[in-house]
Amino acid sequence: MKILKPLLSLSLLTTVSFGLEAQQLDGFFQKSQSKEKTIEQEYLNAVKFDRFKVHLKELTKAPHIAGTPENEAVAAYMTKVMSDAGMDVKTHPYDVYLPNDPGESLLQIISPETMTLSQQEGPIPGDEFSTDPRLHKGFNAFSGSGDVTAEVVYANYGTKADFEKLAEMGVDLKGKVVIARYGGNFRGYKAKFAEESGAAALIIYTDPEDSGSGKGGVYPDGPFFNETTIQRGSLLTLDYTGDPLTPFKPALPRDGAKQAKRLDPSEVAFHTIPVSPIGYGAAKEILSRMKGSAVPEAWQGGLPFDYKITGGSDLKVRVMVDQKSDFIRANNVIGTFVGSKYPDEWIILGSHYDAWSFGATDPNSGTAMMLTLAEAIGELVKNGEAPARSIMIGHWDAEEQGVIGSTEWVEQYQKELGAKAVTYMNFDGGVSGRNFGISSAPTLKNLIIEASKEVQYPDSSKTVFQVWAGKNEEPRIGNLGGGSDHIAFYMHVGVPSLSGGVGGPTAYHSNYDNFNYYSKFVDPSFKMGGTVAQVIGILTLRLANAEVIPYDVSRYAQDLRGHFDNAVKNVKTIAPDFNSFDQVDAAIKKLELSSAAYETALNGALTSDNLSSKTIHKLNEGLLALEKSWIDPKGMYYGSWYRSLYVSNDPFSGYASWILPGIQYEVEIKSTDRLEEWDTRYAKAILDLSKKVDKLTKRIK
């Protein structure tokens, strides 16, 4: 408490100092700037850094996997905090199909000796959380069920390229147990590629080279995985996101008035082979007994022996999994500060709240930050400073089994979101270290950069921006990929999205992701939660209060130019004579001119305070439609649910960001057959965007 008071005061002083030097606030009339600055300073002062710790401790006092009473208790706590802050809170229930329990499983070495392998983290002296009887053994949701005893093959990270390499080396996987390390791709694709290659079972472990003793001290002496630490996680790799039985439609409650049409589970392409995760201590027992040929140099991990491709006929491993899926009630909890001027324009922040265990970093550091932010904005509202636009905070359920809760909500309200959602900002595990980072849609990049200039970085004389940017003029901002709750908003409906916060080493998806671990290794000072809440709060208030939605419209053309240059280089790897996407080139030139004209017209109108209420309404309505130019009902050839032409998660790795995914897919499958089609489809989308921008400019004039 004594440390926090000067931090808040210095933050406020820094904000005033940097605010005076800042350029005109995007989207605001000249006459509105000083009032907005005052509101922002009041907000920064209202952020109570100690509240983050209070929230995190309460949220993570018990393991709370989706569909359990403990997770319902977390939902009740969030509801109370947001209600007390003055938010209108509603619960949105769905009945979704998933496993929230490992069922029965067993991993054994059968020969040349019998040994049962550990499937759960060991107890840690001084960490009372590590012995909680409610903790599950390690499991991978949506594993197939089966009992397999077979020879072993090592597949490195189990990526598409790794399985192709095994085939090239003539390694027969049929009927074998594959062992692969975490990393390189989404774990579900390891299972998908193993099954497609004829393997009968899969074991996944975290190698000490990737997060363990090869990186530094291991828990409890350091932040990295110890030999018993196990990464849990979903394996779902369908060609759509969300509840597996209700693609494109919300999984409405089975006891509700309106029923959802559900697929039979037999109709869904679930994995059929048993899959189980282990720590590297257990993996060492298998890998050290393998007698085959040496692995390629890049496949060698961090265990103290030479890795082998095959185990030989003497080494037999048993993988038994009996895992059941069933319907559970998933509850999304959404709080709203109703906008005073534009209630039907929504600024949405979100994070899931269900966890594999306690969820101290993933996800509930993000949850605690958003509750801290809600309380601070609530103070503004109580003092008569309600946001002009509605601010919504969504706490999503059942994310860990496949980004399910948020997807069902988006599918239920996709029409409203298409017309009303200004942005979606995701903070899954948003306070998991001290390194600030963001991935973002083009239109939001400048906004987060400017917001980061207004907040002091803890224990430093620098702003968050200065620490983030380092020696660069502009900090690196990534592109959104897969793996969290922005997917449906951004890639299915076309809501400009952002995801990030602060990161560092974590006990990712393990039973050690608890308050003790967080207090020792993530942020012992508990200053980063309030800091992130300050940065994101400034960003939220600017989006909420600007007369004109402050999208950086010109950033579309700027980023597209670079992305298509990269696309041409990628296409040349499969078609050396390819020169350009001619239709796209012409369309981008048109968009560059349109964007420049809009920016000039808008800046002039804002500086002179010369826009009527009617014009502002029409401008904002038009701005909300811009991102929808990328939404193509036909979608991608690898899955029509993914409808954004601009961005998608990588369908071969799951996590990576694919920009211009239509073209990227052709490169990946080494096909040139549809390049002309994509030139046409992308040019059409860009020209549509350009026409919308031209209409905005005409409204201003």
C-alpha cells in the first residue's frame, strides 16, 4: 500500500506531462480534447493497484475447470464485482459438448521392463495449492479413447513438416505410439498428423530445452517447468471454432424455449487415437530407452542423451485413455456500462475465466485486470462521467476446450455485433509477466501506441511506450492468430480486434499455475495489473468518448502493401515466374488515395469542430462497416466458418497468424490453380473498402 501511493501520483504527473506533448487525440473535436484529458487523468487516479491482487487471489483460490461448481463460484464473484461497480450484468448460458474430466488413463513402459509413468505434477513444499485434492492429472481434451501397446517413434514437435520428414526417412508409423514435444504448432495438429500417418497413440511432453531446466531454474526455485510439470490442453481441430455440435449456430440451452439443431457426435471428426501429456521426467524414461537411428540435429532436445527416431522392437509403451464428453452448462458473464450518447456502439473487452487448474496467469490475470478496470471506470460513472459509447466486459466460459463460450455468444449475436461492435479487445492471461506486447487489427494500432504513452512503466522513469518500443521509433505490433477468444469476433464476423498485455515465463496449463507461483515469479510487486488496466483503460475511454470512432483508416493500405509484397515472395517459392497480383495492386493504389482524402477531410472537420450530430452518426455507422469488407460468405477453402479474407489462424499449426489466408493456403498446399481467383476476390474486397472510405469523405464535405 505504501509503495502504491507514490506510484499512482507519479503516474498521474507523467500522464499530464506526456499528455501536453501528445498530438491531437484521434476522433475528438478540438473543443473536446481538454475534457477527455481530464477524464483520463481521473481514470488513472481511480485505478487501485491493490485491487488487482485482491481479485486475483479470490479468482484463483480453487481449481475451476468449465462446468464445475468452483467455476460457477468464479462467475458469481465477477458478477458481484461488476454489479458493485455499476455495470448492468447479464449471464448468457449455453449447453456445450466437451470433456471437463480426464476420465481414466494410464501410461506405462511394458518392456523391456514394466514401469508406470507419472501423469500429475508432484507436491511442492511451501505451495499449498500443489496438493489440492481437486486437481486433475494431466489430460488432453477431446482425446480419442483406446488402449494401445506398441513400439515408439519420436516425431520432434509433431508439425506437418516433421511428419513429412519421417515419411521421407521411410519411418513406418502404422500402429506405433508417437512421442512428440510441445511447441511448433497447436497440440491438436500433433494428434491430427499422427493419426493421419497411421499412428495408434500419441504422447506429448514439454522438453526441458523449450521450457525447463534448459532455460533456467525450475519451479519452485525458478519459473520454468520442472520434470513433473504437464501442459494440458484441448486437441480440437475441426474446420470451425466453438461448440463441436453446433457449427455456425449458438449452442442454446437444451432446456430453453428455442432449441439449437445439434450434430450427432458420430458426425463430428473428433480424434480417435488416445493422446496423453506427460512431464519431461516421465518422457525421459521412454526416450532414454530408444535404440534406433539418430535424430536430425534440429530434433535433439534438452535431455542428457542422444535422441533416437525409433525405440526398437524391445521397447513397448502402453497408452490407455478412456475419456468421455458430455454436455455442460457454460455461462458467459457480461457487464455493461451503457453509453450516454451512443449506447448502440459497443466497445468490448474480454477474457475467458475457466482454467485447467487455478488459472493464475492463464486466464485470470486478465480477468483480475478487467475487474480492476471496471471498478475504476465505475468511479467515473458515479461521478457523472459515463462513457459516450457502451463499454462491455465479457468473461467467457469453456475457452480451454476450444474457444467455445465466446464463439457461441458471437454466433448468437452476430448481426448485432456486425452493426454495433466498434472493437473487441482480448486479455486472456493479460498480466502474465512484465513484457508489454500487443497483436492488433490495422485500425487499432495507432490507438494502443498512443495510449501506452500516457502511463508510467513500474519502477522506471519511462512510459510503457518507451519500454515497449525500446530503441525503435514504433514498437512491434503483431498480427492476431489463433488460440483465444478474439477468433470469432475478428475472423468470423469482422470486428476489429486486439489482444495482449504483459507476458513472461509461466506455468502454462499446469497445476502449478497458482497464486504462489504468480507471487514468486510472474509479478512479485503486483504492479503490472494496475499498469495494464491504466493503459487499456485509456484506450477504452478514447474509443468510447471520441465523437468519430478513431480508427486509423489509412493503416489498411499501409499494411496491405507490405502483406502483398510478402505474399508475392511466398508465391514465388512455388511459382518462380509469378510477378504480381495486378488487380490487387491497382485496388491498393485506389485505397491509398481514398484513405488520404478521408484523413485530410476528417482532420479538418475535427479541428474546426465542424460536424453535425447527424453527420457524426452516419460517419460512425460507415466506420463500423469498414472491416466487414473482408468478410466473405464463401470463406476459406480449408473451412468456410473462417470468413475473413484478411486474417485467419493457420489451419496447419493452429496458433500462427495467416495474413491474406486465401493466398497463404495456396502456397502451403503448393497450388497455383486459384491465384487468379484470389487476385479477383482480394481486389474486390479492397475496392469495396475504398468505396466505403470515399462515402465517408463525401459525408464530411
